[in-house]
Amino acid sequence: MHCNICGNQRNPGKRPGFYLICRPCYNRKYRLENADKIKEYRLKTVARKIEIDKLYRENNKAKRRANKAKRKAQKLRATPKWANQVKISIIYEAARKLEQAFGVQYQVDHIIPLVSPFVSGLHCEANLRIVTREVNCAKSNLYWPDMQENLTLKDFEIAE
Ligand SMILES: [Zn+2]
């Protein structure tokens, strides 16, 4: 059994006259005859991918905004009336300047975490320090400088 196009023998066990064209030749022929259809399909696929990516970005943007808003609300709740907003601004500004000077990301860290199962730090100048992003990310909200060793959630339960 020979392919009508390339003449190579294919599927010798098949019924004679059944496979007139071999699979590779058929594929090549199909691609040539349907170039427009294939192109249109590819364009559609690309368009769909762009649409999906766009949606993903928008969703993520919304998520980032929501997180930012949540953090802001937490800061507001943790800000005492006596907090010095000018000093706080200076600390944030200093972090920005360090970033520019050294080309490393600096963040303002709450020494005692704002949100933690154990403690609630304040958003005030005395509880702020500037650290590199690396240090800040390595820190968890379960540790602070003068914490007792081996605290568990139980330590904070009110006795009956
Ligand atoms: Zn062939």
C-alpha cells in the first residue's frame, strides 16, 4: 500500500485502496488547503489569551487594592491620638530615601506587629523602624523584641 503523494509504503496491513494518502502528507495537505482557517483560529486563540491575561491582571489589581485598603484600616485602628504624624511621615520618607540611595527595597516595619494573634502593636513613631524588605519578609507577626519564650495562644486566654 503506497501513499499517492510521497509513494512511501504505509500501513501494509490495511485494506487496499483505503489509505490513499499517508498521515504526514494528509497533514501537510490540510495545512496548505486550510491556511486561512488555521490562521483565523490562531488569531482567535491569541485574542482569547490576551483577554484572559487582562482579566487576570485586573483581578489581581483588585486583590492588591483590597489588601492595601485592609492594611490601611488596620493602621488607622492601631493609631493612637497622640501618634506624631509628622515623625511617622519622616520615617516613611527616610525609607524611601534609603531605597533611592542604595537601590535596595526598604520598608517601614512595625516592631511590635500591628496584627498578630498575641499582641497588637501601635501605628506610632516609637513602634516603627526601617528595615530592608528582605528582613521584613523574614519576620513573622508571631515575634517581637521582648516577648516571653514559648508563648502559645493559651497564654492569652482569659481564666474563668
Ligand atoms: Zn505520503
